Amino acid sequence: MKCINCKIDMTELTTTLNSKWGDYSVTIHGIKVFKCNNCNEGVFSPDETRLIQNIAAGLADSSAQEKPDYLNVQEVAELLRVSNQTVYNLLKNGKLSAQKTRKEWLFDKDVIYETIVREG
């Protein structure tokens, strides 16, 4: 990817995104960003941008009291507004943690919220 300002190749890096939406402060670890070594311009890929937007939208639409203590893959996907496969990928990449019980992955609701949302 070329920098829009400098027109030179950008370097792909992995970073942590900290952002604030309303009363929430969101931290997402392991986000890929393209960074210009000349002007320090940073750009997220369309997939990463969509993931960030879906997480923010999912958090805005959900209430912690509405969810049980443990969530399955489908419930985490609905909370984050991503596909089940994306949840499996986040689990595989270490961005989310869960416990396998028999045939189902269970995610601790509090850990999910602590991972992606901290009240500001």
C-alpha cells in the first residue's frame, strides 16, 4: 500500500487501537495498520476497519445485563457483529480467550468486555 501523502510504500505493523465512544473506552489488541515511515500516516485495511466498526456498533446495541455469564461463539459473534468464523479466527490468533466444554467454546462475558471495552 502506498502512502497518500508521500507516495511511498507503507509498512504493515500490528498495533493496539485505543478509542472512545460515549461512555466506553475500547482497546483492541492485534490490529494491523499500514504506516508510512516518512510522514507517520497510518491506515487500516478495509477488513480491519469493518471489524472495528462492527465491534463499536455491537457494543452500542447491547447491554451487559442482557447477556449470560458465559457466551457461546454465536453470542460473541452477535455481540461483536462479526461472523462465527471471525470469532474462531480471533480465538485462534489469541485475540479472544475461551474454554472448550465438550463440543462448545464458552467465553466469559466479563473477559470479553474487559478485552474490548473498559468503561471510561
